[in-house]
Amino acid sequence: MSTQAPRLLPSLIALAIASSALPAFADGASSGGFLEDAKVNLNLRNFYFNRNYERYGGTATTQRNTRGQAAEWTQAFILDAKSGFTQGTIGFGVDVLGLFAQKLDGGGGTYGTQLLPVHDGNQPADNFGRLAVAGKAKISKTELKIGEWAPVLPILRIDDGRSLPQTMKGAQITSKDIDNTTLYLGQFQANSQRNDASMEHMSLNNADKVVHGSPTVYGKNFNFAGVEYTFNDKHTLLGAWYDQLTDVYHQQYYQVLHSQPLPWGLTAGANLGYFVGNGDGEDRAGDQDNRTMSGLFSLKYGFNTFFVGLQKVMGDANWQRISGTSGGTLANDSYGWSYELKGEKSWQLRHDYDFAGWGIPGLTLMNRFIEGTNVHLGTETDGEDRGRETEVAYVFQSGTFKNLSVRWRNSTLRRNYGDATPVNSSFNENRFIVQYPISIL
């Protein structure tokens, strides 16, 4: 999977250098246009990930994980180049996403962080990457995009939690021609996950049905449509979505997002979501009857924000999403787990603090605890899981390193279910992430 990467890095560097020269050609042009509105950013992402496994869950509670830990260290280069649109009734443009990650440390004995792809007996690749290109066209406030990029939609939210972001290949129409309303329509046919340089078919995440000897359940296409409407001086958003992984599942999603200023400097918030899913066509993953409720409630006062998250999965299947995508639409999604298995009920308490209140702008602290019960997995019908997570982050506010961010994420996850494999065991984890975004154009 990494054989293309050595040839990719020189291409990214060349593109960045060429892009930096664009203003010389744009100075004499009228305002607004393909070059005039172009933006090119290079994000340097250094990522260290260490996960120490505890005892197995399920019936193997007396065993130890023989591998002990997953630990890797990478340096990634993420080039995001977006043109403006050409002049005229129909404007045309192009977006380019150049992705390359280089291994700094890690071997076969500590694979499994998903910072890197693995091959030849779980050996992490030395490097990997992709070059994603998408063409776009625009009429008034309606835009068509075709190609490969990193979509972020409530029903298809790419995962950008490792070295490189996940990308999808397909087409999407986004229209804002109706006041306060955004319409979405599209189809994706292929998926490149966050630790994979290849492009694969769309498949169901956490599939529990074995088809032709493999637990991966593929669908032909992922089709979707959605509408979002904002009102109440943009304090309230209503959303309705439909999505379908052909011959696997179809799903509806309804959302209410609200922010309410209150007396005494308080601001209350609510993000409510309800999913209704079922099997589709050939039902390749079996029964997909699912209903998932999610609610994240917040209260902000000064430099403190308090959160309560409530989540419940009902029906005969896990919450449905595409393989590798983030569970971030759910209230209780976290760095290490999403609490989305069949029958699971979970709750969360979280506190965020902004140290600007102590005269240190840029420094933030997050702590949260999540607990889930009633997990149905295999023969387990009353599984439990719980997680604790802390993030300390600092973003430089000025000087040479303005916008450089440093993040330390420390977490634990405990489960009393799962088979004797690292992916289903409990663990203690540390992630150290340094990012330096450079604006080239």
C-alpha cells in the first residue's frame, strides 16, 4: 500500500512551491476568480500514539495480551489546495488534497495504532499517502463536486483522528439558493480509510455477519440526500437526512441543534439526533433494524462549559455507519470508543475549561467520563464499558509559531466483554499530537 508514497512526496512539495507563486499571476486580474480566491495550506502533523493493553474481556479475563502494546510515531504532510471559481455564469474550479505520512518509529511487535497501514505479517509500512483531486462547478449558490475529497456530513463523517484523514470518491451537490436552507444530494462509490493508501468499496462498519469467509460486508454505492434549515437568528438548526448503502442498509437521520443565551451570562445548548435504520435490498449484513437516540446538552458560563451526553441503541443491530468513518455525530463518541453496539445505553459527563480566564489564551483542558451498559455482542447480552479521557491543548497565539498546536490526550477504556484480541481488550492510552498549519496562499 505504500509503494506510491516515495513518488508522492516530491509531487506534494512541487505543488506547494508552484502554488506559492500564484499571486504573481493573479495581481493583475479582477477580484474574484480561479486564482484570486485560491487557498493553499500545508499542515505538518507529528503524531505519537501509545496504547497499553490490559487484561482481555469476556471469558478470557485471566489472560494477558501477549503483544502488550501498540505504539507508533509518524510525521505527516497534509496539503490542502482549493481554487476559486472561473468567471462566468458557470464557474469551474479544482480542489487537491495531497497526503503523505512517514514512519518515525514502530515495528511489527507494536503495530495496530492505525497511524500506518500494515503488510507482510503486520509490519507497519515505512510510509503511505494519496493524491486526491476533485473538480467543482458552481451556478449561483449551488455547487457540484466530483472526484475524491474528505466529506464531513452528519451521515458520512470522515475520520481525521490519525496521521492522515480518510477520503471518499464520488459526487455531491450542495445548494444554498433558498434562504436559510442547505440542500445536499450525492453518491460515494469508494473509500480510502485513514491508514490505507488504497481505494476500497464502501462497506458496513462493525459488521457481525460473515460473508464468503470475511466479516466485511460491501455495498455497491452510498447514496444520500439531506436538508438543513436554520432560523431563530441562526440559534436553531433542523436537519433531515436519508442514506443508503446499497443492498446492506438504509437509514434516516433527524437532528435538532439549538443554542440559547440565558440571563447571568449563561448559554445553554442541545444537539439532539434520532436514527432509524433497516436492511436494504439483498440484506447482505442480515437484519439491520436499528433505532439510535442521541442527545448532547451543554451549559456555558464564563470560561467553563459543562456537558451531559445521553445515548441509546435499540433494535437488532449496531448503529450503522460506513467502515472507518467517525462516530462523531453521536453524543458519546470519544477518542477510543463510540458506545454504539446493539442494545447499548450510555451516559457522559464532561467539563471544558479555557485558561484565557487565567490570562493564558490558547490553553484548554477537557475531562470526560462515559459509561455504557446492556451491550449485546455475540453471546454477551449484558456487557459494560466505561472510558475516561483528558485532553490538554495549547495553541500558540502569536510569533513565528502562531497557530502551532500541541495536544496531549490521555485515556483509559475498560470492557468486560469481547474476544481475546487486542481490538476488544481494555487499554490505557496516550496520544501526543503537534500540528503546524502553514498558509502558502
